[in-house]
Amino acid sequence: MEKNEIAGLIAKAPLFSRVTKKGLDAIAEKAVSKEFPAGTRIVSAGTTGTGFYLILSGAAEVIRDGETVAKLGPGDFFGEMALLDGAPRSADVVATEDTICLVLSLRALKGIIAVTPDIAVEMLEELVQRLRKTEHALS
């Protein structure tokens, strides 16, 4: 998959929706491809979140308390909030077939932000927008 295609998929994650093309290209360049055979637990509930995962091929299920709560396929993503807070994962994500994910670690994101600080501002703008929507919905 080409960098432009990957950048387009990354932009679909709400956290990165305001990031410029240049920033998305930088993220796509620093993310690494990782293979997960069918049956492999990609992330585990309760463990510290350390990265963003974008499914390039294959399929996975999100499992919470033994129940499948979502099925994921190419173009789907998870873990974007872990890039910011490192909070424990709320669910397991298990590959249901051989799966390839693009993985962006917190360390890689910090390196990108050091070189291109506008990315952090763009991410914060999106987070603030989401908080405002939540605040409005609650009032």
C-alpha cells in the first residue's frame, strides 16, 4: 500500500482528521507494519495502551467481558486515544484471520511532533471540538 493511501486511512481516525497532508505523510512514514496471525491477541484489556493500530488487511474482533462488541476490517482502527494518555485498554482485540496492521507508537508520534509541532495543535483542535460536542450534549 502506498504512503498516500495509508495517509488517507489515518485521516479517517477522528484524532487525525484535522492533520494536514504533510503531517499525515509524516505519520504514515513513521508507522510500522506488523503482522498478526489468526487467533493472535493484538492488544489486551487492562494493559497500558501504547499505540494506534490501523488494519491494512485481515480482520479482528473487539472483545469486552467475553462478548464481541465490534468486528474490524481493512481501514478500521483502534487505540488512537492511547497515543495521548496511555490508559489501560478497555477491551481485547483479536485477529480473526491473518491481519496486517500499521502501528504508530507514542514514541514515534512524539518524534514527529518534535519536528512538526503543528500536528499537536491540529490534534488538540479535534479533541477540543469533541469535548465541546460532549459538553453541549450534556447540557
